[in-house]
Amino acid sequence: MAEKGKLIVISGPSGVGKSTVINGVMREYPNLHFSVSATTRPIRPGETDGVNYFFVSRERFDEMLANGELLEHVEYVSNCYGTPEAPLQASLDAGEDILLDIEPVGALNVRRKRPDATLIFLAPPSLRSLRERLVGRGDTAPELIEDRLARARWELEQAEKYDYIVINDEVTNAVGEILSILRGEPNAEHCRAALRSAILKEET
């Protein structure tokens, strides 16, 4: 019988470089697979149902929610997103390690339902550096940057509720620390939220 896989949750504020870090981790850790979420938003060109998302109607999403089929869910900009639990469990039972890239509200809901999940918070070196990254991307209006920074402050307050905090000062360092956590290496203990949260508060 295959050893069960691990459930990994990664969160981080907009602009922290989460996609870049996650892609780096997945290149080095081939047994890590993305969980496919369900959403009520329309499918976009180039997307495939069942690969990018499970695209469902609002009625079907409400039915999934009422039947307890979702591990976590959130409504954002009038669209619903959620993690179907059955396919996730099937992958875990098959020995695959599953990654959820979700915001803190969803992550803490997962923690309540799946206390064995490993929660990792990816943080910026400082709010100043986060502002610089958001401005540097050039794809966010100034007023939206302030909204995202306000959201980031709240998200950073939730970081101490995670198992680990990884500070994305350099992508290679952040990738290395997450790999250490996934592999259960001794140096991963330096990333424990209990140790890092105080440093995070000083830097932000």
C-alpha cells in the first residue's frame, strides 16, 4: 500500500513572488502536484476544464457546498472558488503530495478540517519592498496598490498561525527553504512560524 501524500498549503500577499517561488519548488520536487479548484467564473481562452479549474455553474457550486464536497471555499469579485475534497483525497491516497495555493481565510479553514496539513506563509522582506514590487510590475493602478498593501498587512498578521514562514528575499533562498520543509530536513526548523513571526513584525 502506497504511503499517503502530504497536503501542503502556501499563502502570500499579492506581489510577493509566490508563482515564481512555487514554480521553482515544483521543478525540484516532482511529487508535488497542484490541486485543481472549482470556480464559477467563466472559462478564459487557453484554459482547459479539469486542468486549470473545474468550471461549474453557481447552482452546482452551491450544491457542492451544501453537500460538503468542498474542503474550503471563498467568494471573490462575485465569483466563487473552492477545493473539491474527493479528488484531492484520491491523490493523497495514491501517495501524491498536493499543493494548495490559497489565501489565509481558506488556509485556516483547511487547518481546521485537516490538522495534518502543512501551512507555509511566503512573506516579503518588508512592506516597503512589497510596494516596490507592486509598482515595478506596472500592471496595478496606484489606488489598487494601496488596497493590496492594506490586505497584505492583514495577511501578515495571520502568518503566525501557519506552521512555517519563508521570507522571499531571494527566490533561490525561498525555494531552498520550502524544499527543506517538504523534505523534513533539520534546518527547516529555522522557518518555524514561532521563530520567524517576531522577525517578520520587526521587518514590516
